[in-house]
Amino acid sequence: MKSVLLLMLTLAVAPAPPDTLQRDVDALRATGVSGVLARLETPAGVRVARSGVADLETGRPLPPDPYLRIGSTTKAFVAVVVLQLAGEGRLSLDDPVERHLPGVVSGNGNDGGTVTVAQLLQHTSGLYDYSADLVHDYVTPGSYRANRWRTYTPRQLVAVAMGHPPAARTWSYSNTNYVLAGMLIRAVTGRDWTHEVHTRILEPLGLRHTRTPGTWPYLPAPSARNYQVFAPGAEPVDTTIAVRGLDSGADGSMISTATDMNRFFAALVGGRLLEPAQWERMRTLVPVPDGHGLPPGSGDGLGVFHVPLSCGGGYWRHGGNGFGYQFEPAVTDDGRRRLTLSVFSRTFDRPVSEARDEAVRELIDRALCT
């Protein structure tokens, strides 16, 4: 009896095991961001860790599952639609872009007859990234506020890219590729890419909190404000209203929640969205060169990236970012561990940004390995 009582007393006073996820979220918050949210789902259950606030002015706490801008994670949805169309025989990944979008990719050495659909999805087309030109219109608080309402059609965005000669057909990330992928979906189906994403992905998976807002620049409630630091040492600026010129198309406009995002990537890895042949093609990787923000050994598939884990194996992802936000979903190879991380601030201070990115990578690795 005494030994039982002693054991009970020992258990009662023993410290709780450290919450690694919360510790890492707090450490990321301490790099100077307004707020951080992480949702980790494993066979053992769901863990949500939050740090910071949803609004610097009011101190309002972060909601447990707010609406989030997912930025370029939109590309994973668009790639799934294109791969489904390929599986249905409505296009081939080896089709030249010119076959479906005649005359669109042309000028300054650009030739849609020599660029394939697969090269668009894998960023090996060599096409110039239109956003590299447009981003200069938003690099100060004043220019952000003055220009954020301006909109562009997909053809106008592609025309910006066509003003530059193509690069070599090696891997180079270009938002232009996915503007064209959205146009391709319309050319093949007769319907906008947003319609196809809804009917093929959102509705079957029950992703009721995932939106395709187009040029509508506001976040639904509940949400947190996004903040951009435009210069080293400057005060954060509320950039919650989207830059419509960069955040309205098939390359990066969607809104979702951490719960929906984990469900999407679990379905993708679990084979619920693509037939085996298309899922295999999606996972065919080209190496991502060093210096692009991913660990050594990372590769790019068709709409998803694969990143090695320190504990073995790896995870699938496609992150997204914009003015004032960074979004990082990740799912292990077997789909058993799923993490969505959202950071509600960004900075143009390069050393701070690089240190913050390293903290994000370490958080993801520990969360998926522990």
C-alpha cells in the first residue's frame, strides 16, 4: 500500500512533459512577429498551439482556427485539377501550351509551342515571373496603400512576363506558370479554375471554410491581422487587405483554415484526389537548388514540394506568403502527421527574415519527427 501511495505522490508532483510545439511557436513569436498559430494532427490527436495576438492595436487573442491567406498553396489545388484533367484524357501533361492557349506565350523568344503543361506545373518552363516586376509597386507603406486596389487580368499578367526573354529550362519558380495553368483549365473545361477547384476538391472533401475570393481583398471572420515591416527597424504596417494585383489568381489567391488545409493534404497523400498514375507523376521531383529557402535534398514535383526530415523520410508541402503573412502546410509521406503553420507578420529585413525562416523549418521538422 505504501508503494502505491508513493507512486501516486510521485506522479502527482512530477513535472509535465515539455510541450515542444508550444515552445517552438513561442520562440517563433519572439522573433518579432505579431502572432503564430500551429495545428498538428497525429494518430494521438490534435494539438493547437498559439502565441501572440490577432491585432496589435487591441490585443485581441488569436482565434483557434481563423481564416488564413494561403498564397501560393493555391498552386497545389490548381495542379490537382490539371492532373485530374490529364487522368480523364482531356489533356496531356506533354501537350505544348500553344495547343490550348494559342498565341498567349509568344514574343521576346517565348514560344508556347516548346513549353509543356508539365513544365508549367514543375517550374521548368523558363518563363519569367511577372510578380518580380509588379512587386516594386508595393515596397513602401505608401505604395502598398496606393496600389493594392489595382487589378490585372490573367492575360495582362502573362503579357508582363512576355516582356522578358525566357531563361534556361532548368528549375526556376515563376508565378506566371500558374497564371497560365488557370487559363489552361478554362480553355479545356470552359469554366474558370475556381469552379473546377470547388467541384473537384472543396465540395467532395467538405472543405467548407476554403474560399476562392478572386479580387475580393478582405478576410472573413474570424481572422487575424497581417503585418508587414517594410524596412529594418520600421514599425509593422497592417497589410490585411490583399494586394489584388498579386493575390487574385490561380497562382496564389485562396483563403482557408488550418483544419481544412490538413484535411486537403491528408486526402492528397492518401490517394483520394488523384489516380495512382497521376499521383506518381505529381511526385516526380526535380531538385530545388540551394538558396531557395528549402533544406538540401528538397525537390519540386507538380504543384508540391518534398522536403527531407531529420528523422528519416520526408514531407510534402507547398507554402505560401504575401504582404504580412507566411503559410506552411506539411504532411509526412505516410499522411499520419499533418501540420499547418501560419505566421501573421513578415519583414523586408533580410537577416531577420532568414533567421525566421530557419525557425520555421526547425519547428516543422520537430513537429513531424517528435
